[in-house]
Amino acid sequence: NQFGSGMQQARSSFLNSLRTVAGGIFNMPNEFFVSKYDRTSLSQVTDLIGWEAGKGKAYDIFKAPILYPDHIVNEKKIFGNWIVIAKAMKVAVCGKMSLYSKAHGGPPSYAKMWKLTSCTPGLIAFSVTSIIFILSPDQEFSGDGVGAISSIAYHSLFQTVKKFFVVKWNHQRIKSVVEQINGYVFDGTVKTQPSNDTQCTMEQVTESLDRVMAALDASDSDSNDDSDSLEYVNLPVQAANIHPTVTAAAAATI
């Protein structure tokens, strides 16, 4: 399938680049993210995505702590930890060296070549899916889009996240998340507001998706949530210089 083949291509390009900077993104030892590293029993990594051995087939993306501020699951603050999504996205479209402020030179990034100035639901979904994969015990991306070790259905995960952003694109809290992602990934480009013409084939909404979106709506009147600041820790400078290779999986969803 197109999703599986695209992500398999990503294994040798974008995902490999993401692995090399994952330690800095998640504040963990870099060795944890080497493709062949055994993360099955490494709970400090797999706990970030809420994965449990033997329960991968019922994996719920909306219960992944990594998506929430302070890694505390609160459906009203879904995708509040936007910075990890933004960093994965920046690696995909700008190259991993773009994470470091002192990086200069090299080939033009895909963001420049494609004149990208803002993200889309598909690009966000691709970034989230990549984060879950990197933090999972899976060592490579299988052709059917299902984790060989984790049993996580990455294709369904991608579609669920994409649909969430399509449906909630104009929700005030999600607009704020998108604006902050855009500001981090596309700094130095012309800023634009999220577009309203994003198209996506709508699939049946899962119970979890309904619940999270309902919680997001309910949070509109919660002024305390609106005052929460979303902060992140700057990455340490590392010596490396590899040009990004974006995959069909990402390009097809922009």
C-alpha cells in the first residue's frame, strides 16, 4: 500500500535522520533510538507513547503522554506538547541541522524548494506518526503499516490524527497549536493563517476521536487552560551535516 511503501522509504532517509536527533528532542540518550536497540522493555521510552506489550492492536493515539504538556494526559490539552511535533516536522522539511541555530550552508531545504510557509493536517499526522514509531519498540517499518513488534496500526493512526486536524482545524486551541508549529518550523518565511480548503476523505470516527474532540469543545469555556504556556527546552548543539530526504508519505499529504 502507498502508506506502507512511503514509510519504508522513510526508514532510510527521514526516519534515520530523526533517529540521530531523537535523543535531543526527547532528552534521552541517543543510543535508545538506534534502529536495532531493544526498546521493548525500555519503559521510559515506550511509556511516552502509552504502549503496552500485547495491547498494540488496541493502541489509542489520544492516550500517548508525549502529545500532552508535561506528559500528563488531559484530553482538553491534546497536542499541547506541540514542540516535539514541530521538531519532527522541521527535520522532515528543513533537515535535521535546522534544529540547531548555528547551522549554516548545505543544499536548500524542501521547505524552500516547495515554498512551504505552513503545515497541513497531513503533514502534522505524518510527524505524529513518525514520533510514535521512533518511540515504539519497532525496529523497521513493515510494508503493511503495522508494527512487527508493537502491533500498532500506523496507517490507522495516521488517518485518525489527520481527520482530527481536518475536523478541528478552525478550533481556537488547535489554531493556536498550528500557529506555534508554523512559527517554529517555518521561521523566516511569510506567515499565513491555517487554510480552510484542506480536503480529506472522511472515515468513520472512532469513539476515542469523538471523546477527545468533545473534550476539546468543552474546554472552550475553561479559562485556566487557555492561560497555560507551552514551553520547550533548547537542543544541545551536535556536529553533523546530512541533507534531508523527504518521503512520498510526507509529500503526498501536504
